[in-house]
Amino acid sequence: MALQSDLNIAVLPGDGIGIEVMDACLAVLDRLCGKLGPRCRWNRLPGGAIAYRDTGTALSDTALQECERADAILFGAMGMPDIRYPDGTEIAPQLDIRQHLELYAGVRPIRAIPGLAGPLRDPRAETIDFVILREQTEGLYWSRGRGTMPDADTAVDTMRITRRGSERIFDYAFGLAQRRRAQGRPGRVTCVDKAGVLRSFAFSHGIFGERARHFPGVAADTANIDAMALNLVRQPWVYDVIVTENMFGDILTDEASVLAGSMGMLPSASLGEECEDHTYRPGLYEPIHGSAPDIAGRGIANPIGAILSAALLLRYSFKLEPEALSIEDAVARTITAGCRTTDLGGKLTTQGITEEIIRRI
């Protein structure tokens, strides 16, 4: 993509701190676009729990169509604990967008930042650098909105795993491992499932072995979900690319966020099929945290997960790798300089740490 092109980005701030971290994210992108030359065009769209409460619609057809037309989507956070659908489930339009646009690959990098102490005392924790790759169109979450109650005392949700869904997420995992190996990482894929218990996992487990044979230069192994939950605490530095089912990926990412210092630190990219120019449009980029209504409006939310999600947007949807690295480097240097929000043990506000990051771009 030529740097003179407009960057057409759909923006869904959502609820709670989603609005605050989105403002921080856009301020960083504005600064970067001012250096680059391309014009950042934000298309702010309504959606979320408050929108559902006020209008009866969590994400309108119009907003969804705007997401389809965008080059990329920036997402804040949606959902409020006291606002739910009639069946008792939470408002989560990001899941609807992933399904509608078939954004099957949830890319969630976990990386230690020098100077930011995590919970692990082992010095090897400073070398943590792996990616959790989450399949996002099927698995147990496929049953969202499809669950049944055959009688008043029984509720049933069905996990769905297909060959197509498994092959494309595994191929993405092996391709990612190849790219990481070229950058000096181990180049290893670990598939996480529960194949010894459920037929659906046994099925995908077999497909993983099949696809591994197409990538002979990439090491491959498997792990049960319970063992992985343990090993992410015991020895997270040994992993490179972890690929897993939808719900398992959701849980493991939240666990791994603590290794990076805070859930507020982690970005994510939701990607579909790769375009001919090796970009992903319209990818969806968001911090992994929720709307955190307990701290919303206080100006203390950590915006780094949202800001790093903007870096992923530049990398995957616009192939602007140097610019993505400039954001990541500015964040790392800000943290290394001792700048911290309250969740990291510091005193900086959302605006304060955003200004520190912008100053270092």
C-alpha cells in the first residue's frame, strides 16, 4: 500500500474504558499519520451494551456494513455486566463481527517488556515471547446463539470443529512459526486440545498431525489444555506459537496476560483470509480486556493494549512494518523509563502515559 493512501478505519469504541483507550489509540495513530503522510480517516460507529440498552440493537446492520467496507477495524471494549440479552448472555458484538467476516485467526502476542516485572521470579521470564493463536469461528463458541434447552432443567451447547476450520488455523500457525524462525525465534507450533476426552478434539488433533507433515522445517508438538494451563505459569519461555480452540484460546490468553504485567498490556488481531498483496482486510484489532466498568470514567485505564493493537493494524492490514515497530518501540521505551499506569504499580493517567508514548514516536 502506498503511504499516500488514506487509511480507512472503522472505529468502535464501545462501552466503559473502551472509549478511553480508543481515544488514546487514535491519538497515537494521529501522531504517526502526521509523520507518514497518509490521512487517517476514522469512521466512528455505535455499538455495545449501552447501544443495546438504548436502541435494542447491539450492532446495527449499517455499522456492520461499514465494517465490511473498511480497510481495518479498531475495537475498544463492549459489554456491561448488568446489561444482557434475554437468554442471559453478555453483549459481545466483537464475536458477531468475527463470525460475519470469518476472522478465523485470533493472533495474540505475549511478550515481556524489559523493566516491567511480572509475577514470575525466574530470570528466564524476561525472555517470554510467544503467540497464542486462537481459532475464532467455531469450537465451543460456535454454539453462541445456537444453544438449546430441551427441557426446563437442561441446557445444551454444541462444539463444532470442521476440517476446513482446522486446516486453515493450523496452516496459519505453521506459517507464523516459519516467519518467527526467520526472526530468530524457535519456529515451533504447540497444538492445545483435549483429544483424549472429546471426539471433536481427537478429530482436529489428527488434522494437526496431517498439516505438520506439510511443514517439515517447523517443529510440532501437542499438549492437553490442563497441562498447558500449568506450563504457562511454570515455563512460559519455552513456547513459540500456541494454537488452540476458541474457548481454550480465550482462557489461555487471559492467563498469559499476567505474564506481560497486566491484562491492559495485551493487543490482538483478528484476521481472515490473506489478500493478494499479503495484507488482511478488514482485520479487527482490539485489546484483550473488557469494558471494566469499575474504573470507567476515572482516567486510569491502561491504553497500551489498544495502542499495541494499532501497531498490529499497521503491520497486518497496511504492511507498514517500520511504523508498527515504531509504536512497539515507543511503548517499550516508555515502560523501561519507569512510566506506569496504576495497574502496573504507577501513578500515570490514561492521558499521561499516552503522551509519554507519543513523545517517543
